[in-house]
Amino acid sequence: MYLLEQRSLKVIDTNKTFFSKLSSTLTKMLIPTKVGFNNVMITFKRNALLKVYNEYKTEQNIEESSKKEALEQRYEESYALYLEAIDKYIMDTVYKKIKNNTASDLEREHLSKYYLVVSLKDKNYLEYKYKKQEYLLKVDYMNAISVKKKETQEKYKKFYIEKMDTIYKGLLKNYSINLMDNTEKQEKNVTEKIFKALEDYVISIVPLKLETSTNDELKKDYEQYESSIIGKLDAKDIIFKKANLINITRTIFTHSFPLAAAEECYKELINQMREIILKSNTKMKRESAYKAFFNLFEEYNVKLLSTKVYWDKAKERDEYKKFWDKYLNEKSEDEKENLILKYDLKHIDVEGHKDIRKLYKERLVEKGAMRTIKDTSTTKLQKFVARKETV
């Protein structure tokens, strides 16, 4: 009786039963088949897309509007079906491989990024729309250019660069609008998103563009960016790397990444450099931080402010022009640095920047560019005696 009770109470691990093992084995066997099928579908949809894309580009200059619209619609439909096939591969294949513990590290990373993108849908739909397209295209890129036919490779690259340009234009435009509308705390988050998007574009798309581009300015900016990421980067190096990203993408996305948004990004970098000056705990480190600050401030003016046409206030424009003309005509480096400190001192918020303002004044006094006024005021003590009034 006791043995019977023991047997009846025994808990069986369902993972070790014959049927569960068989089911698991069959699933693992079927996954490669599904991978193959999904890959075939992706290839089929990709080839169909390239065919329509080629027609669309060839007939783009046709005058007949109805034919042009029909081609554009076919192209958009083919593009949607292609993305759908890649999406299906992620959900049908990668997800199941992870579930059955047969996925590679790269596949795990793919799914992790996929869910990160999907989580944006309820927060910012436009960002989600562009980020999902970017993600799906990047998933298939290596497969697309590994085909044997060189002609097919080149066709896909052309499509890929053009489509990625459109995606990043939309993404940067969306971020720029958000940057103008947000509070100071939210602005930091948006500027970081902008820098992340700029870096992704410069790393993955710009080298492809330079394979066929004759744009010397873009080539020069990209070479400068490459030199800025060599070796171990400190906080100052990272700031200059981000400044180079702004300069490169301003060359490509003049309208989608407007000057006002680029200006806000530069202001954030300048603010970060001020923080480095404040945190420098030795004279040598502080001097190095000041030099970096002056270089960044000059780059900000050369690349951006000096090209600014529309100013909110005419007074600010005239004030800036006066400062910039004086700066350009000044020969002494010390005097140039003094001009920058005085200009920055005049324009940064008093309440939020008390410590850095104090350091600026100390440096200007040390350089003989500002005088200290001694406090000569005194307080006299007076004795008050109560007088009794008589009526």
C-alpha cells in the first residue's frame, strides 16, 4: 500500500518523457527546413523588388503621371512584401531556434534588437516605422551582397543606399522636431538618439557611398572621423568624434538635419566640454581641457554659426557678427581664447553655470583680460536709543 502511494505521488519530468523528447527532436529537425524555406522566400521577394526598382528608376522621368504612379505603387508593394519576408524569418525561425536552444549568438542578438525596435511602437510611431525598416534591411544585407552575380550585388547596393538615405532622413527629421519640442531633460535623450543614428549611418552607409561618390568634402570629413576613432578614446575624444559626425551628416542631410537641430547638438557637446574643465583636478588637465574647449568652440563657429542666415533676434545676430569678425582678425592665440571666454561668459545662463563662470573669470584675470574690482564698501554700526515721548 505504501509503495502504491509512493508511485501515485511520483512527479514525472515531462521534459524527459519519450514523447516530449521525440517532439523536441522533430522540432529541431524541422527548423533547418523552415530556415531554408524562409531564405528562399526572402531571396524571391528581394529579386522581385530589384526588378521593380530597376523599372521604377528607369521610368522615373516619364511624363505620363498615371504610369509613374502605377510604377511607384508596384515598387512600394514589392518593398513591403520583401520586408514582410524578413520579418517572418525573424519570428518563424529565429524565435523558434532560441526557444529550442539551437540559436547562434548572432541570432539571439537579432531577436533582442527586434524586440527593442518593436517596443518603440507605442512610444513614438514614426521612430518605430523608420527603425524597423532599418533593422530588417540590415538583417538581410550580408545575404543580399553575398550572391555570386556581381551585377545583382551592385543593383542591391544601389537600392540599399538609396533606401537607407530615405530612412535616415525621416529618422533625423523626426528627432529634430522632437528636439525642438522637448524639455531640457528630454533634449539630452533626443540628442543621444541623434548621435547614435549619425554614428550608425556613418559606419554602415557612408563607406558604401564613397565607393562611387566624387564628393571631396564628404571624403575629407569621413577621413577626419576615421582618424578621430583610432586608439583608446577619452571623454574629450568622444566629444570631437560626435562633432565630426555632425559635420559629415550635415554635408549629406542639409534639410533633414536642419541647422537648428545641429546647433542644439553642438551646444550639448560644448556643455559636456565645460563639465570636463570643471572636473579637471590638476593644472595640466585643466589646461588640456581648455585647449579642447577652444578648438570645439572654433569648429562650432566655422562649421555652423558663421553659416547661419536666420536668427530669432537681430540683436543676437549683430552681436555675433561683431564677435566673429573680431575673432577672425585677431592674430594672437591668447587673445582669441580670451574673446571666446568673454563671449561664452556673456551668453551662458548665470544660474545653471555658476562654477564654470567663476573659472572663466579667474582665467581671464590671470591672463590680464579682466580686472578684479576690490570691495571697498563698509558697514557702519549705529546705536539707536529709544526716546520716550511725552504728551
